[in-house]
Amino acid sequence: MSTDDVSRRTFMRTAGGATAAAGVAAGATGTAAAQEDEGNGGGNEVPDWPSGAEGNLGTYEDARGQDEVTVMVGADDDGLAYDPTLLWVDPGTTITWEWTGQGGGHNVETVEGPAELESEVVDEEGFTYTYETSEDDEGITHYHCAPHDGVGMHAGLAVGDDVPTETVDEGGAGAVFVPQGARALGIATFIAMVSTLGLAFVFMKYGGTITQE
């Protein structure tokens, strides 16, 4: 057996292992995202959110059946998100937006939709803005933080059952969002897989040896 044959086989075993590991990582990423969405979504029907309402953090909560819900203002590592970002509630639910004190001054302000949300701009931790939904608010409201509109601090509020929805796949495949960390890991995994296979192709085509000192 030639040195080239040995080195090629060694390389392909290494490349195959790396590709398999990357595949496992990608599968784990998808599973984690699916599990998160299964825990949040509570079913296969989710509101058909306006594209602009899908803000920085990307969390979704179906809070129908709950009398009170809290939304954090200034969430995420940079303090430029609402958490949950997308919220589905019943008429009569009291929503309290609570400021974390992170990310500077924030407010809650309707961009488009039936709910008339409007708070002052505040950067104080613990400040709250409360809004009780009613039948007049039924539908989907897109709101934002006016000072941070340009950096994606947007969110959505769905009220009542008579809202446009979309059907998602079983097993969490139709998640409203993939968390930013999982999305980044997925992209990095894909790049690693492509790079590994590309190197394997070049090695097999042009040959080469791997020597040990």
C-alpha cells in the first residue's frame, strides 16, 4: 500500500469524523430549537405576525387563558429587545411591561394595529407600564421602542382567537423563531461541513501525503 493511499485514507477518516460531528451538532441545534418552540407555542396554529414585528430576541408565548402577563423591556444581552417578543393573549388580560434598566431609554408604542400602546421613554429599572386588553384590541398589533426602532427593537401582540394564523409542522419544525445563538451555531456548522468536504475533494483529486515527524 502506497504512502498516498494511507494518507488519503487517514484524511478521509478524519474528514468523515469531522463531518459527522458537525451533523450531530446541527441536529442538536435543531432539536433544541424545536424543544423551545414546543414549550412556547402550545399547538400548531400561531399568529401570522407582520414581518416587522419579529424583533431582536425572537421569543414567543401563547398566554391565552392567563389573566396577567409580564413582558420584559430591555431584555437580551444588549438590552434591546422585548421578552417575550411575540405574545398571544385573550381580551381582558392585563399585560405589564417591566423595564430591566438595560440598553438605555425604552418605550412601548404602537406601530400598527388595534391596541393603542403608548408609554413614556424610561431607562429606570423596575419601571412598569400596564395595559388591559379588550375586545377593541382583537387582532394583531405591531409595536416598537421608538428610540431603538432602527436596531430592531420591535414586537407583536395578538389578542383574541379571531386573528390570522399560520399552521406549523408537528415536532416544532414550524417554529416562529430560531434563537439567535442556535441560528449562529447552525450557520457555523454548515460552513464547517462545506469546508471539510471541499478539502476532501481537493485532497482526493490532487493527492498528497501526510508525514509524521
